[in-house]
Amino acid sequence: MNWYFYRVWIPLQVLTVAAFVAIALGYLNINWTLVLISWFLIGPVGTGVGYHRLFSHRQFETWKPIEYLIALLGTLAAYAPVLFWASQHQYHHKVADTDKDPSSPTKFGFWESYLWWRMRQSVLKKIDLRNYPTRILIKDPVLVFLSKHFTKIIYATVIILAAVDLNLLVSLFVIPVFIEHQRINIVSSASHLNIPLSYKNFESEDQGQNNLVLGYTTMGFGWHNNHHAFPRKLINQERWWEIDVEGVIAWLLKKRF
């Protein structure tokens, strides 16, 4: 296992289990409004619009303050440093659903795709910061700082929120992060399998599928066949019912002059 497994994933699981036990016993209260707002900001905005559409695919350009803000929001999702995410995702598109793709459920099984692949030490060797657009991102000192200090930022967030109020820690961080990790993991795995309600608009060499349930519940992240067919397209909508909330957010944040 790599550094993420020991420094981030295990502590996150311990914290999440402890939080759920405390909630079940009545020691902590959940503010669901804060949960949804926080998840929306670190998930669809930070991870989906920022990490995925902006930094991995350069689907749009925005002003630097907004770029840095959504990079920070993506960092707070505690999934991966921004440079790692962008580089790994570029690699995934290059070798999707082949023996070289460590996240392919068709090659390595659902659970490996859902969770374990990104914690393997061997995955780190597949990260090439010279690929476009990562070779551009590494020139940005703010993105380098967020990547280099990823673990410290996560730990500091937990400590500060816990010091203020444990209920805030649960509502603003623990549960939103848990939800976002499930969103990313299920799309990365199930969207490359022919599960019920899946379909393709485009024939492609990879197994990326659109799925009606995932498309709506993941704010557009689940229109995966559309995305793999046109990875730099801003809004992944090919049919009228394929609502892409993340794409609309990106369009709103797009620099127009």
C-alpha cells in the first residue's frame, strides 16, 4: 500500500466509524443542511468541476482566484492531491479498460476498481507529471503547495473543526467526505460495467457507460460514455434528459473575456 492508505485512508475510516457510532448513541447531531452544502462545494464543485473538468481535462478557463478556491475545495474532499488526480486521470483515459488501467473493473474486478487500486504502491509509478495538462499545472506554485501539503491540510481541517465543535466536524467534513468518496468510487467502477439502466451513445474501445441513476445522482458525473467519447467537452449532454449539473456550474464559472 502507498502513503495515502496509511496517512489518510485509515485515519479517515477510524474517524468516520467513530462519528457514526457517536451519532447512533446520541452524542452528536447532524445538521443536514450543512452536510449538503459542504458536500456540494467539495464534491460537484471542488472534485467534479475543479479536479476533473478544469485540472484534468482543461475543459474551460477561469480566473485564478476561482481556480485556486475550487482547487482548495477539491483538496478538502480528502481524495487525492490535485496533481496526482490530474495525472492519474489523464493516464486512465489513455489506457481505459486495458491491462494497463489499474482502475478498470472489467480487468481487475469491482472492488479493486471501487477502492483498492489507488492505494497500491504500483499506481504511483504510473503517474507522469510531464503529461498534458499536468506539465502546465506543476508550474503553478499554489497547486504545487496544495499537493505537497495535502495531508497537512486535511489534518489541520479536522483539528480546527473538532476544536470549534464536534458537530461541525461531522456535518462539515466527515459525512460530506464520506458521501463524496462513495460518489467518485461508484462512478469510477460501476460506470465501466454494463449494469441495469446503462447505455451508450457512442461506440468506443473502453467500457464507459451512461447510467440513468448515476447520471442524475452524481450531478452529471455518471454520463460516462459521453465523457469518454469527448473528454474535453464542457457539458456532457447528448440527449435532452442527460442533465449535467457539474457542466452547468463549469459553464457559469467559465472566463468569458
